[in-house]
Amino acid sequence: MRYLFLFVALTVANAAVASEGMVILQKRCVSCHEISGPAAQSVQELWQRKGPDLFYAGSKYNAEWLKKWLVKPRRIRPAGHHPIQHIQPGKKRDMVDTTTLRPHPALSPSDAEEVTEALMKLKASAEMMGTAVFKGGSISASFGEMVFDKFNGCMACHEIEPGYGGLSGPEVYTAAKRYQADYLVSFITDPQAWNPKTPMPNKHVSAANIQKIVQYLQALAKENWDEKK
Ligand code: HEC
Ligand code: HEC
């Protein structure tokens, strides 16, 4: 009887602390991803992280995208998580040495579902989110590109379609599919609030232009480049 009680108590406790998704994360993901935080506090610590932080995943990702990507991951950062290790200077533009980039591990659809559920429960702090939110609206792709490229120089590090744009940051033509609009506004407003050592600069873009940039990222996402490749 005593043992039965212990068994029941342990099972209940386990259900509370470790969902199936959390067990998979612990087993297969934490060697490369931080799931409990905080962000890297030094450049050295940042270099030791083999993948992007996931400890605020629930405030960042669109669950639908996450579930699909985990089953069929495709590259997001053209030159990997630490581009310096994979970029070679080329004649016309820098080249990515893709032979040194490894494919991302894939999950079965049911594991992806469990992991997505567990990740969506990991929320960012109020300090990270800040107060700026996406207010909606839309913009033409051509005007959006002017704000993104000409006014703010964002294209130096980001591709706005496959093979067009900088290589050191993540592609942005899928950013609005991957990420919640409020996260995008918040991250562009203050990247260092999310990751104090991130190489993404705070360009001090005006609040109004950040809204336009996120509208532009949504317009880019509608091109579905990731489904054409
Ligand atoms: C060997 C290291 C490694 C392992 C293990 C690993 N990842 Fe990753 N992960 C990466 C790298 C590197 C990237 C960046 C890929 C890119 O940008 O193309 C990444 C990207 C991601 C992204 C997209 C992040 C973003 O914001 O762009 C998610 C989500 C993710 N991983 C989840 C997982 C989950 C869940 C697991 C466990 C099932 C896992 N990863 C296992 C290295 C790893
Ligand atoms: C010097 C290179 C550089 C410039 C210039 C730059 N970024 Fe970034 N950006 C990065 C890097 C590197 C990351 C990845 C940050 C990380 O993982 O911490 C990033 C991340 C992002 C993200 C998160 C999206 C994602 O796909 O992970 C967005 C959105 C973004 N940048 C938008 C912008 C905008 C808008 C501008 C112009 C105002 C800009 N960036 C200028 C390097 C740059």
C-alpha cells in the first residue's frame, strides 16, 4: 500500500515537471540549445552555444511553423549559427562553405507535436518583451524594401530572397512565418534585451518604421520562398 502511494505520487510529480516534449528536449536538444536561460552574458559564452536559445520559444515562434519545421528542418541562417566559421571571402560576394554545415536533426510528426507543446510554454520575461507591439496594417513590397534596405541598411546582413542579401544574419523572407509579430517588433526595437551579446545591431529605427518593417516581413513571407526551394 505504501509503495502504491509512492508510485502514484511520483507519477503525478513527473507529469507536472516533465511532459513528453520536455523529455525529448532534454534528451535530444539541450546539447546545442539553451532551454532554461538566461542568454549568454559574454561573447565567449555565446560562442559556446551551438544553436539559438529556445528558453523563450513560446513568446517567439508560431506554433504551426515550429511543428512543420521540426519534422522537415531547412536552413535558416545561410552561413550557420556562427557564420565566421563558414564564410569564405569570394570575388563578387562572400561565399558560404556549405560542406562545413550539418543538417539539423529532424523529429517524427508526433514528437514534433509534443516538443512544440513544451516549447510554447517557455515564455520570455516582461523585460525582454518590452512594451512595443505590432499594430497591424500592410505595406507594398517595394516601399517596404526601401525602408528595410535603403533607409536602415538591414540587407547588409539579411537575405530578402534566396541568394539576395547579406549572409551573416538569418534569412528574413521567412521571419514572419517563423516568428510572432510582437516578437519581431520587440527584437528589432531592442535586440540586446533578448540577447546582450547578439551580433544584431540596435539600429535605433523609429517606432513607426519598425511597424513598416514588420509589415514588410509579412509581405515577404507571403512569397513562400521556403516552399519553392
Ligand atoms: C547539433 C546541434 C543541434 C541539435 C542537437 C539541435 N539543434 Fe536546433 N538548431 C541548431 C542550429 C545550429 C540551428 C540554426 C539552424 C539554422 O539557422 O539554419 C538550430 C535551429 C533550431 C530552431 C530554429 C531556431 C531559430 O530561431 O531560427 C529550432 C526551433 C530548433 N533548432 C529546435 C531544436 C529542437 C527541438 C531540437 C531537439 C529535437 C534541436 N533543435 C536539436 C543546432 C542543433
Ligand atoms: C551587422 C549585421 C546585421 C544588421 C546590419 C542587421 N541585422 Fe538583423 N540580425 C543579425 C544577426 C546576426 C541576427 C541573429 C541574432 C541572434 O541570433 O542573436 C539578426 C536577427 C534579426 C531578426 C530576428 C529574425 C530571425 O530570423 O532570427 C530580425 C527580424 C532582424 N535581424 C531584422 C533586422 C532589421 C530590421 C535590421 C535593420 C534595421 C537588421 N536586422 C540589421 C545581423 C544583422
